[in-house]
Amino acid sequence: MWLWRNPEIRKYGNIYVILALLAAAGAGFCFGVPAALYMAVLSIAGAVLFWCAAKKRYEALSALSQQLDQILHSQQALQFVPDEEGELALLSSEIQKLTLRLTEQAEEMQRDKEYLKDSIADISHQIRTPLTAIRLLLSRLQRREACDGKGIDMECIREIRSLLSRMEWQVSVLLKIARLESGTIVMEENEVSVARTVEKAWEPLVILADIKEIALRTDVPEHISFRGDESWTVEAVGNLLKNCAEHLQKGGCLWITAAENPLYTELTVADNGPGILPEELPHLFERFYRGNISGDESSGAGEHAGIGLALAQMIIRAQNGTIEAMNRPGGGAKFQIRFYKGVI
């Protein structure tokens, strides 16, 4: 009798009983007792059929409600698959689609949360390293000034300035990565000269190259170009050149070449440094990846090379391009960038 507790069933059941009694009474009044009995039997049969159909329908709704309750409280997947047609089957199908979509969104949000947690941990580690070094340098300055009174050590000042510049660069790169990932940046599609891009990307590294006596050799014809965003491409190529220059030993050499064909424009950056370990090649463009790449430790190359290469890859991919890292046959690292003229 649980079904009778349903207000809808009770309402229409009462109406049906009244109509059935009126029909039986009318048939008996007009045609006699046999007609009244016949009408009563038909009314009872109709009531039984209605009761069975309503019971089956509400049992299906109750089962669907229980499964939805399990999904809400235990994150269980929806298992109700209707094998009949009708409005109830359509309703359950739409609910299943909605549940699957919500489940996918919940999983994606969980992945984003884990990614954010890992990113914050990596960022804090990246920032904490130079901050700790600055704190130690300041303590050394204070002790030295208190002991001998000779004043401020300019070497420590230069180290602090270098560490602060490194922190500023890291924060700047992280902000650019965040803007690219959020989709707030729209790349321009202009004709970009590869020679001018290389020239602008190398300008900030002239002092570093002079200190480390790095020889730059370029073979970039003036007519080679591609469709893209010049300022962001300068950023990507600059990070790539910065990575190579920091890992080169004193007196190293850096080669930049460019070529063009009907399919793509290619820019190649190579050096004669220590190269890249084979097991690190698949992870080289991962954000915050810290491998065992050799190089000049005084430049701090190993501490933040990962985010620079990750940003370069994001910028190049956003312009219908690809970037690949490999080792030169004669020794050293080689980066190959291709900007395709069509969709790949």
C-alpha cells in the first residue's frame, strides 16, 4: 500500500473510484443488474491494470532516485540503462548524460587542483632557493661589517643583485605561462622576419656571451619569414638561446641557422656544449623539470631552465609550430623549431 501514500495516486484513484461507481450505477439503472455487474468488473480490471502500470513506473523512478542518491554520496557511477522506450527512458538517458558530464568536470577540477598544488609547491621551491641565498649573504655582510668595519662587500652585493634578477625572471615567466594557459593572449598573425627575431632575441644575452667568450655564428637569410607574433616569438627564441648560453662552457660556440620550404620555416639553434642526456630528452620541456644537464653552475642554469623551455614550447605551439630537442652528432645540444604554413 506504499503506492497509495503518493498524493498523485491517491487523488486520481479516488476520482477513478467515483467515476466507476457512477458508471456502474448508471448502467444498472438503464440496463439492469447484469449491466451494472459487467461495468463493475470492467472498472475493477481497469483499476488493477492502472495500479500495476503505476507501480512499475514508480518503482523505476524510485530505483533511479536511489542510484542518484548513491552517486551524490559515494561517487558511484550511474548503472541504470533503460531497455524500454518512453518518457521515463528518455529522462533516465538525459540524467545519465548529465551525470557523466558532471563526473568528468569533477575529475577535471580535481586534476586542476592537484596541478595547482604541485605548481605552487614548485614555485615556492624556485623562489625559496634565491631567498635563502640572499638571507645568508646578508648575514655574512652583517658579520663582516661588525667584525672588521670595512664596509659593504661589493661581491656580495653583486650576488644579491643577480639572485634578485633571477627571481624577477622566474616570476615574469610564470606569469606569462599563466596568461597563455588561461587563453587571455591572442597571438597576432603578421609576417615575421626570422633574422630580425634572432637579432632581438640575442640582444639581452650579449653581455653574458661576452663574459663567457661565446662565439655566435648565424646563417639566417633576410628573406626567410613566417606568419606569427614577433614579440612572443622573440620571447621563445630568447629563452632558448638563454638556455644554451647558460649551459655552454667558457669559450663555447653557438650556431643559429634558418631555412624555408613550401611546408614550413625552420630555425635551428645548436651549441658545442655537454649536450643532453638521452633519458632527459622526453622531459626537457616539462615545467620545473630539473635534470642533470651539465653546464656552468655559476650561472644558475640548472635551477630554472625548465620554465624557460616550457614557455618557449607553449609560444611556438600557439603559432602552429613545433620544437624538438636532440643531440648533435659531433657533441652538444640542438633545438629545431618549425613554423608550419598550414594546419598540422
